[in-house]
Amino acid sequence: MDTVVSGIRSTGNLHLGNYFGAVKNFLKMQRENNCFFFIADYHSLTTHPKPEDLHANIKQVLTEYLACGIDPEVATVFIQSDVPEVTELYLLLNMNAYIGELERTTSFKEKIRNQPDNINAGLLTYPVLMAADIIIHKATKVPVGQDQAQHLEMTRRFARRFNTMYGVEYFPEPDAYNFGKRLLKIPGLDGTGKMGKSEGNGIFLADTPDAIRKKVMRAVTDTGPQAPGEKPSVAVQNLFTIMSVVSDPSTLKYFKEKHASCGIRYGDMKKQLAEDIIKVTEPVRERINQILGDKKYLAEVVAQGAEKARASASKTIREVREIIGYRSF
């Protein structure tokens, strides 16, 4: 059984892309591995140093993952800032992380272009904190997207460097958890790339039915097919892709045939798509509202997660301190 660590952004609601992509795979992954899922609230400060309501953001994100089926009785679910051992390992790893290699990371270069007035030290050492999050639990697998592949490779480097410097085989070098074809990518409603919060093209699991209807009805399409059998445009194909995961197969077949015969009415298609999305997301939305109203349950989940995560992390810190040479007199 692999030990898997995955960070969860503490800003932004879950949208359909998250739900049918990573989250669905997390539900299976937590049953097959020793999983640590954490809300990465320290990481968020690198780009949002003064969050409007950090606590509310953490609460919302945690609630939505629980509502989707992340099980705190099966996996370890915790908040990053509840585990101070992480920051100690972060400090120790920083002593052997070099400015040059950190400045060369793609994410750092992109961030300093995007936020030139907030080039902070945390932004530079982001990969080190990510490495601490992972190796403190001796993870062997990490589910990462392409944008985090370089950070995972740096995690492997930091683990290898520690082992080499101190002549031990202590930290494993984690590999990417490969979802393969199971990782479904949901496109946005604006006719461009994938669904996302920053792109403003997403449908969120907490959205009300009215909000979902309005968003879908505003989705980008085209003027319609000009000849029978014409291939759908990217924007229309995006809607078909969403329909393929939320609608009955007969519904998808009906509208594809209408498009092929030049008889499609996009308004009708959007109305049907909106109702199908509402039907799929309604149980999750109801569960979100239920959990948000249960302060006792949330407190128990957070306390239990912190206890389990700290048990793992504190063992690692004790052993790392011993390896480095910090011992009691």
C-alpha cells in the first residue's frame, strides 16, 4: 500500500471539473492507499498575503471535499497550519535548498511576472514547503498536475539530497500518482480551455439551481452547423463533453443527431444540460449545506485529522533531528 499525500487549495470552490476529475479519483484512491489530504492554507499566503477571510475559505473548501465523499475515517484529512512539524521540516530543508535552483523554477518565474509587487521569500521557497508537506509523511505517491511536475521533481531532489548528506536511506523519493485515462478533464463554458475559477467559466458544486441555469444559458456556442455532418466547433463540443458526464446517454445521442442533421436548437440543448447538471450536483449541494451547519462535526473532523497528521509528522521530525545531530544532553 502506497502512502499518498495531496494538497488542496484553500481558496476557491469546487467546480464540475474538480468533481469529475481529481475528486472522483480521490474517492477511489483513499480506499486503496494510506492517504493524507490537507488544506494548504500556508501556501495560499504566497499569492494572497492578506486573505479577506482565511478561516471561511478553509471551512468552505474542507466542507466541499467532505460533501463529495472524502472520508476522514478512512483518510487523514487535516489543515496544513495545524501541523507545526511541517514548518520545522520546511526550515531544515531550506538550509540545503539553493537560491539558484529555486529561482529557476517555472512557477516562480511566472509568479514574479504576474505579481511584481509581491515577490516574497515564501514564493521563492514554495517548492521547499511543498516538499516538506510530502516527505514529512514519507509519501511514495503524489497526485500532481503538469503544472506541479517540476515541484515534485524538486521534492525528489530534496529527499535524495538529505539522504546523501547524512548518509542515510530515510526519505523515499515519491513518484507521481498516475490516474491515466481515468482523469477526466471538464471544459469551461466560455468555449476555451478547461473549467477553472480564475477563468470565470465554471459551474460550482455550491451554485444554486438558478445560478447554474443562468451560467449554462450564457455558455458560448456558434451560429449552428451549416451542412449535415459538420464537425461541432470547439465551444459546442465543450458542451457535448459536459453533457457526456452529466446526462443520460440517450440525451447526448439525441442532441448529437440534431447537430449532425442541422436541426439543433442550442437553447433547448442548454436548458436540458442545465437541468442535468442540477440533478447531478443537488445531492452534493445539499450535503455541503448540511455540513456547513454542523459546527460540531467539522470541529471533530479537524481535530481528528490534526491528531493523526501530527502523529505521523512528529515521528518524522524526531528521527530527522536525530539524524542531523540534534540530541538531548
